Amino acid sequence: MSNWFGRQRALMDFAVSSLARRKGKTLGLLAVYTVVVFVLASAMLFSHALRREAALVLAGTPEVLVQRLVAGRHDLIPASHLQAIRAIRGVKSAEGRLWGYLFDPAAAANYTLMVPADDAPAPGQAVIGSGVAQVREAAIGDIMSFRAHDGQLVSFTIAGIVDPQSALVAADLFLVSETDYRRLFGIAADRFTDIVVTVRNPREVRTVAEKIDAALPDTRIILRDEIKRTYESVFDWREGMVLLLLAGAVLAFFIFAWEKASGLSAEEKREIGILKAVGWETGDVIALKSLEGVLVSLTAFLLGYLAAWLHVFQWGAPLFEPVLKGWSVLYPDFRLAPHVDELQVATLFFFTVFPYTLANVVPIWRAATIDPDQVMR
Amino acid sequence: MLFQPAIIALVLASALSALMLVGCLPFAISVLRRWDLSSGAESQVRLEKRTYLVATLVKVVLAAEAAALVLFVFNADRMASLFTGAMCAVGTLKVDPYGFPALYLKLAVFFLAAFWLVLNHVDNRGWDYPLIRVKYAALIALAPLLLAAGVVQLAYFLGLRADVITSCCSTLFSGGGVTVTSNSVAALPHAWALGLLGASVAGVLASGGAYLLWGRGGVLHALLSLAVLAIGLAAIISTISVYVYELPHHHCPFCILKREYDHLGYALYIPLFLGTALGVGTGIAAAARRHASLQQVGPAIARRLALGSMLCFAAFGGVCAALVWRSHLILFEGAPWH
Amino acid sequence: MIGLSQVKKAYNQGRANEFWALRGVDLHLERGRVTVFRGPSGSGKTTLLTMVGCLARPSSGRVSLEGRDISALPERFLTEIRRSTFGFVFQSFNLLKGITALENVMVPAYPLGGDHGALKRRALELLDRLHMADKAHSNAEWLSGGEAQRVAIARALVNDPRIVIADEPTANLDSERSAQFLDIVAQLKAEGRTVLMTSHDPLVAEAPVVDRVVSLRDGLIAGGG
């Protein structure tokens, strides 16, 4: 056993020294490899962080959401539905919500207008998201005016700016009072945007939803679990798309790796010939060259992953922002919560190290089977 | 099909692995037909050189399959949230009929590749390569299995459709929900499971010890290793997992791999699988001694493999005992360990 | 200790440029003696040394080493025999560039494992014996021809071989260095090692330390066999 370790140590030492002897080639390969890992890892870390962010948001959303459909389109829901829902056994509470979108011509941006369930601003006041504050250069005490549905001006005094826990969704928020909301859009007092329902026993969510569906046939019921599932697959799909787009780059890299591995310089061939002539076996040379590959792979993987981690979590992923997020004009300025996922690391490993290893096997073998008597010819 | 990074990686890995082994087939056939060590012809020397390539490729395949196995299970677990009614990997694997077959085939490929490498290692130590034809015949047999594993896995992934809500219709009734029923293995009584487990681990340690002492019973050790694998997996599902989760009716063999349970599953599966690979390897190496050139070498390798497999099985038994010991769950009233 | 019977060796077999370097050599070489193979270039003397030294297998015929037939052994086992039995000193020395003389001496022992410290001491001892201790940490490409050869000899001896093979050892040396080389050969012989050399050089063939000269021509033994 100690012999085995001695052999591995000696081979490892020699592998390090041979890599060091070919500095240019080693550093070039390492740089390209690191960049490939960096790009792939950035894409994966970024979309994964977005997914977590979304999950965080969803955790705060209602378990059951009831919307009214008219001719297949989302419509305002009458307050009478509230009573009908509250009467269903198992329902803990049902509340009407008021929300919508407001286009601000001054900023050419859409805001998410909401009436918060508790701590709603007083009439004439508004609380805004950080993104809104930024585009309008608004501070507390400023006044913002909008045209209501009948053309009259409605003015708001900024009473506060939302401290964003998750800036991704809070950036474009515009919180107002119920009175102002109804005045802006001309919505009658007995109408709501939708109804949120809480259920006493989480296991009964599905049953309760079925009962609501039966009692109020003009409604659509959305469960949080369903949204979560959709988000998951949408994010997976996005991540997969990005990987596929990057596949071209990855492929080019493996061709490059193959080239590098098979295009042995005369000097390297001479070295292998000498090693074989002085008593190294084909297996020993394969072990040596594989160790070199492992060293390069691990270094590039660690460097690339670390760089990607810094890129995404420290510097806010400037390279991917426009592609993977942004359903709003207001790009939220936010920092994603750092998180490393084993599955993701394993996947990334498969996308980089495994094909690199494969690209190397045949060239290594070819180099290692140089005839030992070649140096004598 | 779900368009997901881990799935793409798995499909890619098995496609490349299959491609590599299938690429070796023409060579394997020419070894069977033309191998003649007594010849000094250049064609024979070329054949010999190729054997190094094949051995290296199989090593890469083995490493990839081992990693893919972990990725496959991990990914199945992670996808559970995509399917109505699936709570963990078991649910995901039951989403379509190919899930569990894909897992079993992957396990089979892993073990057979490991056995092949033992065979290769032993054969390489005999100066006349006495097992070369057996080895390459085995490789030809391994290739279709690898292909099948890849195809079944692909069928499994193609069959996956997430229950996605859309905005045009009510989504309430999406999917009927997958039932995760406990199967017959989970129903194995706890006392039986623990008893069989103890007996089989003791048996495999005894047979390994006997081989170390008297150089006999290598094949028996191999058979017992396979028995420990089967019994060990059954015991993990029926009893050990229950002790870990401390829930009498949770029988999942995968959840123990998760972070919530401190990745304990690895401490069970790695020694169990490694022990089985080494244990069966013992049998292969021990049986090889009937070839003149392996008379000394075969048993020497077998001894080392036997020792390795005994250490692994002892570790497996130890971890099982420790999990039962530290659990707060009491399955047996008045059991001596409580 | 080494026997060859009807050894033939072809290169590029089955192709248009097929070439038979050896065409049936019978030879017996004894333990502890110094033998020189001479002949014009292309006579097959170097090919003969590669057969004897387990660097290559004969296309046909038998090679036996200490009574064991090694002609049908695969490369893996030839290498095992080679690294425990033979030490090679090549014509152009073939040192690895970019690493020190000391490391060059140690390289053949790396795949064997074993204690690194002991290996290093053994290598330094060998360099010291060949008066190269002060150059141990110089890079190989900075050494002169004579120095490089002595490093190559140290490398050949690091695994303590019973047989030392030298291919045209004096081709790149002046007369004084050649004489020094022959002194080293005498030492090796005194230690009980068998030495096999190829050489054009009359200085080598006529040296008193040489026990036997074998002449080759056109892949056949022409004299001294």
C-alpha cells in the first residue's frame, strides 16, 4: 500500500513539474477552461438564485387565489363572492384584494399598484418601491400626480419607500389607500381584483378549492403549489436554454482541448519516448498524463466556479442581467443571496470535466503507446 | 421531456459512455478472433496497445456512471416539486414506468463495470493474459447493457411532463396525483430485516476471514457479498431508513441522502456498494488462479480485495448499528439497545 | 545468461517499405562480461540491443534471459523485466530538459513507488561516484557532453540493473572523455555487471576491458558470434 502511495506521490510531483515546464501551454489551456467553467457556472448560479428568490416571494403569497373569469378573461370579482366563500367549511378567511398596473408616462414605466391588506397608506399618500423612487428621483414628502380614469388628476404625497427584502419584486411597487385606488380606476366599492383565501388545514386546500369551484362556477382558482411548480419548470427551462446556447462555446472548448492534448510538441513526444525507454510502462505514462489532466481540470473548475460565485453574488451578474431577468423596465438593483447547491455543482462538473476527460483519453493513449525503442532508432 | 440542466447532463453522459463502449466493440471482436500472444507481428503489438485504451475508457465509464448515479437520484429528488403528489425521489421515479428500471440498469452498469475492471486488473498481472478472451467477451456483453441503460433513461426523461398551470383554464385538476405506495420490500418486518442484515454481514465477514486465513472460499465470499447487497438494500428500505427518519411509515431509500438527514445515506451506500464490488472481485480473482500464470498473483489480489471488502462491510454494519442505536424511535419494546 | 536463437525483426511489416533489420541471429552472451557489437550503420546492431534489452519484441525467434523465454511477453511484463534488469545509456544521452540532473537520475524509479528520500540519497550517491555531485542541481540542458553522459550513466544505474546497455557511448565524446568512459565500464565490470555496447569507435573495440567483439552485417552475425 505504501508503495502505491509512493508511486502516486512521485507521479504527482512529476506531473506538476511537467506542467510547470510547459508554462505557456498550461496557462493557455487553464485560462480557456476557467472561462468556460465561469460562464456556465455563472448562468447556473444566477438562474438558481433567481429561482430561490421567486420561491421566497411565493412563500408570502396566499395559498388559494380566486379570480373571476368573464368570457375567459380575468374580471373584477363581486364582494358577494366573499360571503359565499366564507361560508364554505374549512375556510379560515377570505379577503378581497385590490391591485393592478399603472403606466407612468413621465418615466415610461409600469408600476405595480397595490392596496396592502394592513398598514395601507392614508388617502392622498403613497409608499413606493426603490425602483420607482429611482426613476422618478422621488424622496419622502415629494408629490406625484396621475390621471385618473375620468381624466382628473390624483396626487399622492410620498409617505415612505419600501425597504426591499427582495428587491426583485418590490422595486416597482406603488402602495396606495383603497379610496385612492377606487378613484384612480373608477372601480365600484363592491368589486375587488381577486380574493385570497386561507385554509385552516393545509391538507384540505385541494378539497376547499374544489368546493369553491363548485359553488362559484364563474371563477378560476389558483393554488400556490401550482404556481410554484410552474415557476420551477420555467426556470429550469430558462437555465436549460442558456446552457444550450452556451453549448457552442463548450463544444469549441472541447475541440480546443482535443487539439491541445493530441497536438503534442516534438519535445513532449521525445520526453515520453525517454520515459518509456528508461523503464516507464504505458500504464505509468497514462497515469502521469491523467494526473496532469486532473490537476488542470480541478484548478480550472475551482477558479471558474469561484469567479462565477463572485460575479453573481458579489457583483450582481452584470453579464446575464438582461437575458435571465427583467420582466419590467425597472431593473431592480439587488443582490442575490449566496447559495451553493450540490446538484448544481455535480451538473456543472458533468458539463465540463467529463467531456474534457473524454476529449483527452484518446490523445493521451496515443502518446503513451509510443514504442519504447523509438529513442534508439 | 423536461429541459433541465441535470437531465441534459445525464443524457449526455450516458450517450457518450455508450458511444465509447460501442466504439470498442470492433476491437473486442478482433481480439476474440486474432489475439495471438506468441506472435511478434506488428499487428499483434497494435492489438496489445489498444487494450490500454479500452481499459482506460472503461475506467472513465465507471467513474462517470458512479457520478451519474448520484446525480440521477439527486435530480429525481429535486424534481419532486414538479409533480403533483410526488414527495421525494420515489415519487419522481414512479412518474412513468421507466424510472425505476432506469435506476436499476444504472446500478447494474456500475457494478458490472467495476467487476470488469477487477477482471482486467487480474488478467494484466498474468504474463500471458490468460483471461483476455473472457474479458473482451464480457465487454461485448456489457455494451448492450450500457446502451439499454441509456435508452431506458432517455425514455424515462421523455415521459416526464410537469403539471404546469396555464392561464387559459382552471388548473385545479391538473394530474391525478401519483401514489407513492410502499412496496413489498418496505413491508419486510423490522425484526427479520435486522436479523438477516446482521447474519449476512457476519457471514460475509466470516467468509472473507476464512479466505484470508486459508485461501479458500473466495467464490463463496463473492456470493455472500451479493447477498449482503440485496439484504442491505432491503433492510435500508424497510428498517434502517425508518430509524433515521424516526417516522414508522416513511420508507424512502433516497431521502437519507439529503442534507436534512446529514447526507447519512452516503455513509450507508458507499461502503455497501464498494464492499460488494470488492467482494465479488475477490471471487473473480480467486477463481483466476486455475490459470498457471495467475496461480500466485490471483490469490494475492483476492486477499487484498477480500480485506478491502471486509473493511467496507464492517463499516456498513457499524453505520447501520450506530443509526439504530442513536435513533429515538423504538420499534421493539424492551429492546436491549434502549 | 542471454540467449538468442533465430531472432528476426521486421519494421513496417506488410507494407511497401517493409524492412528486415535482423534476419536470423543466434547468439549467447555470458554474465559479467563486456561485449561490443560493431558493424556499419544499418547492420542491425542497435536493433539487436533493443531485442536483448526488452525494448521491443522480435518478429520471430526466441530471446531468453536467465533461462526464461521472454520473446512472447507483452510490453507490460517486458517493462517490468527491463526496469529491474537493464540500464540504458543512449547515444544522445536523452536527458529530460527543464529538470535537474538529480531528477533525471531519479525518473526511472518513479513508477516503482518506494521511499522518495531513499531514492534521492541513492541518486546523489551515484552522481557523487561519477564525480557529478556538484552538478546535481543544475538543469540537464546546461551540462556538457561528458557531464550529460555521466548523468545518463547514473540514471541507468539507479534501479541497480545487472546488465548495462550503451548505444554508441563515445560517439559524442573526445578521446579523453572516451577513456574516462571506459574506466567507468571497467568499474561496472568489477561490480559484476554485464555490459553490452554498440560502437564504431576502434578505441572502444580495442579497449582492454572488452572481453568480446561481435560484428554484424546486413542483419546477420559476421564474426565473433
